[in-house]
Amino acid sequence: MQLENLKTKFLGRNSIFYSKIDSTQNEIWRLIENKNTPDGTLVFADIQDKGIGTHGRVWHTDEANNIAFSFFIKTNCNIQRLDGLTIKIANIIVDIFKNQYEINLNIKEPNDITFNNKKIGGILTQTKLVNEKVKYLVVGIGINTKKEKFTDDIKNIATSIKKEFGVDVDTKRFIAEFCNQFEKEIEKRGVIKKMNIGFLFPGQGAQSVGMGRDIYDEYEAARKIYNQVKNITGIDIAKISFEGPEDILNETKYTQLAILTESLAILEILKDNNITANMSAGLSLGEYTALINSKALMFEEGIKIVQKRGEYMQNLLPSGEWQMAAIIGLNDNEVEDVCKKVKSGFVVPANYNSVGQVVISGEKEAINEAEKIAKEMGAKKVRILKTAGPFHTEKLIESSNVFRKDLENITVHKFETKVIKNIDGEIYKETDDVKDILARHIINPVKFSKTIENMLNNGIDTFIEIGPRKNIIRICKKNANK
């Protein structure tokens, strides 16, 4: 069950609902033992039958629709950063009830929410210390919103929102707003490090039949993007993406559109969840997704120009059999030497992906010879890619020239976020001739390793790959670890 109106970066993004549980806080500690549980995971329940209050009393609920939730945050901060945090949590709770329901509650320090000296809710904060640093912060919150039955030991000191005010509280709305405010508080305190996010967008080779089907089925925002692309291009890219067949999807004019559309659909979902980037970059085709995301290209114009790009790169290929292949385990200079040693045809480096991974592009026979030479020189692997032309080489000069004429008719707008260009691995500047760069982009190698290096140097510490597969993240890790 997902929380509504959640605007956090991570808190509550992974939420688990139980109709009945022993204790949400106990469940959080159990989840912490599973090291794969995402940071910020939140558990909430209608009924807790073994909840323990802040004074050690049994504090459980027998009726549904009370608020009981707990969450954990990974950190590495000094315990002093948490000073006064419980009171701050209580203030957030009181403010939400005042703003959403015009209910005025009180705080009884250190951790009780009250009305007329009767307890309505409580807060329990726990920490796990490692080497005198807080490794985990666990917060548990219980609020009697509907509860009317209380055990003998607390019936004279407890009450509920429903009993006192006759108000029905929207549990998910309340928890979401709490998460929104609490995440800001712990960012301000330095309990967590604010993420500098960089988006990465893939290019050709990331496609497979069925791509995008999961998000299309689940999210209206994704369906809207697919329908917009269909209306703009006249191509049912959803059908081709979901059903294939593979040979049709692998045609460049469809591949590029399919990958772009899925990436834009995912972007829309992220935006709805308040997840944005400080900087972005794309691998080949992915640069267009980055440009659309930055508003340098408007959506419709971006879709149309990528449609043209794919058509030209497919229809204006020189005759011959062409391939691209990734050489893994040799450095840039060694791959360049491999290409120079090939005698059977044309082959050159096309994508400088990462330390130890360079993509070559050229004639099929030359690629085969390059594979043998590369392995003799110590390459760990040579992998043939699912592409259909000598992309990012001089062999696409006709495509580049024709495409340049279409580019002259587009409008380039001011960048709202920074984008790093493939052609030199540098951030686009206001003085750059974007149209010329995109025309030359087709016939020049992609400097992606430099792109990632530049993003790291600009403080990007969190990379999110947006597309059908997670290929670029592996490249990113290699560059980060070099």
C-alpha cells in the first residue's frame, strides 16, 4: 500500500502495510537485519497487539484505523545531532493535526501527545551505535485516532481523536505529510547527507521485447507519455515495445523511439514523486532524453527530431554489413591500437564507456578481426551489440548532413538543469551551438567515461539510470572506482 502525496526523496518510499501486527517497531528491527531493506523503509498497521508504550506499558489497539507506524534511517552521525529530536517530532505531529483538522493538541515532554492531560499518542526513538556513531535511527509513532477501548491500567489517562473531536483521520495522508516534514528536519540537522542526483539515460542496445510494459500497466503518467508519442509520430511504439517482434524493435527507427519513450515515461513517474536531478547525461541517443528533461528541447519537438534521427540513421546507411562491439579489459589506447592493426576493413572506437570498456564500430569482418586481435592483447571479453550500423563514425556522414537540415528548424531553449554532452564530456554552455553539436554527434565517438568523471567532479554522488536496463550504472561504477 503506497502513501499518497509523498514528496520525500527516500523516507516512506518503501512502505509496508499490515492489517494486524505485533509491533511496527519490532518489525522495523527485523527488517534492519535484512541488509537489502531500503533506507527509509516504513511499516504501518491498523492494529498492534503487542505494542509497548514509552513508559513500558502495553499500548495496543483493537480497532482498525488508528495510526501506528515506524521507520528507520541509515546514518553515520554523532548522537548530538539527535538532541531534541523527539520534541521536534511531537511538534510536527501537533502541527499536522492543527493544519489538517484544526485540532489543538498538547505535548507532554519528553514524548507524549495529549489533550486535557490525557494521552492521545506517543513517540519512541531508538538508535543503534557503532564506534560511537549512530548507524540506525528508528522512530515509532502511535496515535489513538479511533480507539475507544482502553485496558484498565490506562483507561483513565488515555483518549482518542475520534472520542474527543469526532473526526476521522486519513492515516495515509497523515503519515505522508509527517514523512515530508521529518525528512527536511533530518536533512537540516545533517543526520543524512543530501543527495546530489545525476540522471543517466541509455542509448541503443538497451532494448528488449516487453520493455516498458510494467510501468505502462501500473502508472497513468506512463500511459500518457506513450499515447502522446503515438499522437506525435503516428507510430504505436507501445505495441512495438511490448510485443515486438524483436527484429522490428531492433530497427533503428523504432529502437530509438522505444528507448526514448520509456525513459521519458519513467521520468514522469519520478517527477510525480518529487525525484529530480541536479545534472544529467545520456549515452548516444540518451543525450536527447537529457535535453528534453532539461527543457532545452521541448517534448514534442524532441520526439519529432529523434524520430527523424532514427529514420536517417537506418535509411541512409552505407551499403555493407555493420556491427558494433564492446571490448572489455583493454584501455583506450590499446583499443585504438587494435583498430589500427585491423586490415580487413573499417573499424574505429565509437564509445569510450569506462575504464576498460570501449565500443568499436565498423564492418562486420573488421569487427571479427578486431575481436581476435583484442583477445590476443589480453581483452577479457568482446561482446557484439544489438545495433544496426556504424554509429558514431564517419560512415554516417550522409545521415549527419541530412539531419543537420532538420536541426536548423528546431528551437533550443534555455537549460533548466545541467546536461553533459557526449562529444567532449563537458557541460553544455549557453554559448554552445547545440544544433551543430547534435549533427556532429552522429559521426563522433561518445566520450562517456569523461562524462561520468565530470559528473563526479561536479559533486554528483547518486546516479539513477532511467531506461529499460541497468547497463550504464555498471559503467558508472567502473569510472567511480578507477
